[in-house]
Amino acid sequence: MDEMMYHNVMRHLQIWFPERRYHSHLIVGPGLPMRLQILTFDYVIVRGRKYWAYNRSVTPKNSQVLVEIADGEVRAGELMDIVAVGDTQSIAPDILLGCVRWLVPIPLDEIVEDNNMCVL
């Protein structure tokens, strides 16, 4: 697992489970030291549709996702990695995560159509 993914996963665990006070096994301190174990997948099936991890997909459109962030707010992105996260000491249950590269939204009022071309 690369360093960026390790830190992102650890940070998410700290946000989701603040009462458990997770921290890296490399840091001494109160709370539960985690020795993260990560298993990656080529694809995941959600509601009958197969989504591929970006680096394992034949075509980029197979990794494009719409994710509901909060109360109907939806964002588009590319599913970069699909990982199951667990602790080698079995402190936490396995969690399935999708690492998403968010696409930047374009405000629709800034798009001007000219014949068959969109001008930004």
C-alpha cells in the first residue's frame, strides 16, 4: 500500500470511529494501534452494475461513478481503487472503500452553446 492511501484510510477510520482513537502502529500513544491490511479488487458490483477500478478498466467510462455526498448532492468522479481494509490484529471489522478522484463540476450558467460547440 502506498503512503498516501495509508494516510487517507487511517484518517477516515479516525473520523468514522473517533471513540476508538485509532492511530498508526508506528506512533506511540493512547488508543488502538492499527496494522492496516489492504486487499484490492479489480471491480465491485453495486445495485447490479459493475464498476471497475480506473487502472484495471479497459475503458475509462467503466470507472465513472456518481456518488451521493449528502441529502441529494451528487458528485461525479473516477473510481481509482477499490479496497477492503482490515486490521491484522482484528480490532476493526473489514470495511470496503472506493478511492475516488473527483471531477470538477462546471457551473451550467457559464456554458454558452454555439451551434454544435460548447464554449466555456
